[in-house]
Amino acid sequence: MTELDLCQVRIRSRRREVNGIVSLQLEPCEGEHLPAFSAGAHIDLLLPSGTIRQYSLCSDPEQHSSYRIAVLLDPQSRGGSREVHSLAVGQELSIGKPRNHFPLADNHDSAVLVAGGIGVTPMLAMAQTLHRQSVPFTFHYLTRSRSSTAFRKELRSSAFSDHVHLRHDDQQGVADSAGLAELIGEPREDRHLYVCGPQPLIGATVEAAQATRWSDEFIHFEHFKAPNDPVDGDPVTLRLERSGKTVEVPGDCTLAKALANEGINVPVACEQGICGTCVVSVLDGTPDHRDTFLREEERKEGKRMALCCSRSLTPSLTLDL
Ligand code: FES
């Protein structure tokens, strides 16, 4: 279990947005208050089973009386989304305080938002914030079809509806690189691009942006799943500097699980390399980073790694544990 700064909330309302997606409005329990958050932030949700999952906040950051999250029922679910879909109004839950790994930049002349499917959730808060700041932006929201487009009515009736462009897979040329290059347009001074959704959409959008000479510092993205299979690698020996222990990790086991099997519990939450809960310091050896949490400079330095999904490029790693 992770060391989270927790807050007790109650499910005020629950709504089926489209088939397979429910949204939950979370209000503070008596004596609690909800901390402020900025667009792009997520919370850890502690489910009754003990499972912890991260969900982006998709309510207006200026609205402080409740948080809203929306969750897609994943057919490959390891239990998290299925459990969220079974929660009822009135049920109480613990949540972690909002953290933001996908913030808006400080200064914009303009912005382009590209959301794929359930990747729309942080973009709803971003669009609210950009609109309030009077930043010109376009918001492209790509889904399979009109009927699978969550928040369609809300976006159509929003104060920023003129900025919103809905595109569906059943229209031609939406998600190919030429289509994406046209959607995002040319780079401009202080124009930022934000992308959130499934890995193939992020990859194609970033590629299209780079091909049209967008600079990397103006491209921001957030994955909804780690891109690599976390349990696919060579065996590795972990040397634990502080305890003096050595743990052998087989190729089909994550580093975090191998440590837990030896009674060494490293906090984990998402188990997908997204949240950063399981990151530890590396004292020797070269990590094979498979997370999406660490920044590029940190990955190059190799001084920290996510134990839930990353592996090793060297036969052993020495960790600060
Ligand atoms: S548990 Fe979230 S990054 Fe490892």
C-alpha cells in the first residue's frame, strides 16, 4: 500500500455517459474538504477491494464542492474498472490528493487539444481552464462513433463549444498521419499541443507534429496505459544497498513483485508505470525504462526507476532499499 495523503469522499451521483463509461461525482465526507487541483491532475482511488487506480479529474478546476471522474470499463480489466462500475451512490471511498503529471504550460498564445476516447477526461478540465484564461484553442475529440462519444451533449452546450471538433472513426481519414497533421496544424510561437488517449493515437499525433516541425517542448502527452508489457524481459539480480539483501528476479515477474515475494514491500499503485508511486533510486546498473512517468532527462540519467514495470539493461541493479 502506498503512503498516500488520503481524503474521504462519498459518491454523490453516478451517470452512464455512454455504453461502457460511467462518471462519478465525488463529494467530501463530513469534516473533509477537497483540495484545489489544476487541469490535467489525477487522483488515486482506493477501491473497497484494496485496489488503487488513478483517474483524471474531469470537473471544472474552479468548482470546489466535488470532483468528477469518468471510467471506461476495460474488457482486459485487472479488476479496477470493473469494480468502479459496480460502485453505488452513497458509497464512501478514500482518495489520494490530486497530483498533476500533465499540467498546462504556464504561457500560451494558443493551444491544440487532441483526445482519443476516454483520454477526453483531463481535456475537459483543460478546456475549461483555457477558456477561462481566454486562450484561443481547438479541441479535437476522436472516438469510434457518435454513439460512443462520452460528454457529447455537455461539450455541445459548453461555453467553449465553438472550439470543439468531434471526429469519429467512421468518418474517413481521421486518425491517419495526414489527417492528424491537418487537425493539429502548423506550429506557432507559444502554441502548445496536448494529446491524451490510447498509445497508437499518441504515437501518431506526436509523429505528425514532429513531421510538421513542432518542437518537442511544445508537445505534451499522457498515456492511459503503459506502452510495454511489464513482464517480458531477462532475469535480473537486485542488490539492496541498505538491507544488504539480494533478490533474483525471473524474466516473467516484475521487479516489484519479486521484492514483495521476499517480504520487501515497495509501495505500488497503478502497476503500469504511470503514477510514479514505485519509483526508487538506482545506485548501480542501467535500468531499461518502460514507464511513462519519468521525464526524458531522468531516464537518461538512470538514477531512478519504476519497479512495477521497468527492467534492466545490465545483469544486476543496485537499489537504494
Ligand atoms: S506503481 Fe505506478 S508507476 Fe509503478
